[in-house]
Amino acid sequence: MSWQILETTGNTLQIKYEKNKLQSYEQKESSSKIFKLIENGKRAVVTGEFETSDEELMSSAREYIPYGYDVDYDFPEKLDLKDKSTLSSEYFSLLKEKHIQEIGDEIVQKISSKYPQMAVDLKIVKAHHKIHIRNSYDVDGTFEKDTFIIDLLFTSCSENDIFFWGENFSTLPQNVFEIWNWLQQTMDKLDQLQTFSDIKAGSYPFLFPPEVVSSCLLPVLDAGFGARTLENKSSPLLSKVDTRVLSKDVNIVEEAKYIPFDLDGIASVPKTYFENGTLKTLPVLLSSSNKLKLAPNGANYGSSYYTDLSFRAGSHNLDDMIATIQEGIYLLMSGDMTQGQIINGDLSGTIMVALHIKNGKIVGRIKGKTLSCNFYKMLNEDLLALSKETKTFGSQSFVQCPYVLSKNISVV
């Protein structure tokens, strides 16, 4: 019999605006315990409040053990913690409710004064959480995580057009100028989106910004690296270790820079997933390790297999990449590319917000089109360039991506 407890405490401040007006303000403390028990080859999981005693959780878990999941593993007996970098921001730590509302008010004011036809929904979140893991062996570890998010949603409706577009700032700001610089870049894109353009059905080069690379392309790897797909051998990546899968220009790594361990109590370690396009390693969950006959390497971070992920920059300037496009599309938003069966890399979806590029210049917004492509082709034989410029999303747990330019993307 063995057990493990994950304790989380934290505080969250959230301010919301709807249709240009302050809607709500919320500040709350939170705490929880997740208790896992393994006994007689079965696992039970129960939750409780921070004040719930270990004995109460144990008693509750034992009631569920007869109905628990069959498991072939045990909790780790030790946690070999390595020194990690510290991410801090004095500006973030000093941000109070008043300052955050002032930022929200100014964002709404700047946008609504320039685009009076636009309705702005805005959410700003500042949070701090402490995570503590311990088990019946010698595992005992703690880390803290900060979160700062600005979510912007623009909507407008006219006789000939319905416009819907979202932007996000999710790094830990070191000063307020980072926020205003991001807002200015967002408004520059809004300027470009005010003019309409049309493009015929066909095959075109596409420029994918870091936001789309992170939200619409990398989820293909989430599917291929998923515990279930690896265990049932449906993942196309399972048999491709030490095989070149992507372009030699593609390097994707996990630095394990700030978070010391995963939610199973396995130490976070740096991993090279793709080196010069060659698949070098797989993320292995504790629960999958015996089935895969591989050692667990820290791959359970809630909804992701990584604590951080860096898609390394390329060698091209963004402006030069745009200048090379005779006719193509700069995709800003597609909300449904990853909703199908994407494990083999096939992606298709609506072009919700995109810019038309002709003769190396942005000429206007495209609407009413769909796209289809294959992840493994667009990052291999169809890859044209990766940018020097990158963007980072997240704080201690983050994703960093460049701009990706690929050809032969189908548009209808």
C-alpha cells in the first residue's frame, strides 16, 4: 500500500469587461488536496479541502479501492530535485487591484476610441499558486507558479460582415511597457484587418504566427505523444525514435527550466524531442512506463506532457519572409483546426481571421474560406522558413514558438 498527496494553494484576481464596460471584479483564495492510493494493484483518487486530514482522505480512498483502476506501477520512492532557474518580476509582484483595473480601463479606452464600431471583451487574470507533493516514501517537493493573462476579444457586426478575433498576452510582464507594446502590435493588426480582399481556391504558402503554431499546430504532437496513443500503439511517433520526421530546420526541446517535478512526483528533466528534424525521445508518464518499457521522465503536467516547450527559432527575418510571398495567407485565427482526428497530422478548419499577402505586401482581410494541410508535411518537405523572431506564452510553464512559413496549403 502506498499513497501520494498533491496540495495546491493560491490566490486569483480577475477583472472582466464585456462590450467595453467593466462587468465584474473577483478575488479569491483557493486550496485543494488530491489523494491517490495504490493498494492490491488498484488505484483510487479522492479530493478534499486543504483542511481535510490525511487520515480522512485515506479512509475515503480505501472505500473506493475495490472499484479502482488496475495499475502496474507504484509511486516514486524518491525525488531527485535539481536546481532550477527562478522567474520573477518585481512589477508583477507589485501589481494591485487598482493598477490592474487602470490597465483594463486604458486598454478598452484606446481600442474603443479608435474603433468605435468594435465591441471589446477583456479579461485580466493575476494568480499565484503553490504546489506541494508528498507520498508515503521519501518524496517531498514544492514549487510556486505565477500567472498573468490578458484575453482580448473583438467583435463587430455590419450588413456585410461579422468580425470575431481574439488576442492574448500571457507572459509575466517585467514592466507596463511590455503590455502597451503588445497592445500597439494588436492594434496594428486591427488596422490591417479593416480592408477586405479575396483569394481564389487553390494551393498557397501560409504564414503561421507563434499564436497559431502554439494553438493549432503543436497539438498534433500532443496527440502523438499522448499516453493512450503511445500505450495502444496508435501513435505514428512510437516507432520513429532516431528517425527524421520533420525538416532538418526543426528543433523542439523541453528545457525543464523552472518547474522541478511533474504531478506524479517525477523530476522534470530537459528533453530534446526533435533535433534537426529527428525524433530523439518520447515523453513517458509514470502510469505508462511499464507498458512502454521506458523509464518515466516527467511528463504529467495536467493537460500537457511538458513543463515548457521551445520550438527553436530559425534564421529568417519576419519581414523578409513576408516579402518573399507572391500570393499567400497570413493566418491569425482558426478555431477548429484541431477538432478532428489529428493524430496522423491532418488538419483542416475555417479561416476565421487572416490577411491576404500579394507581391510581398499585406493587402487586406480574407473571410469565408477553409484550409487543409498535414502537419508532418508542412514542417518537412513543405517548410519554407522559420523566423528569428519568437513569442513566449506562459510564465514558469511556457511555450515558445517562431513564425512558420509553409507552402502547398489548400484553400477552398
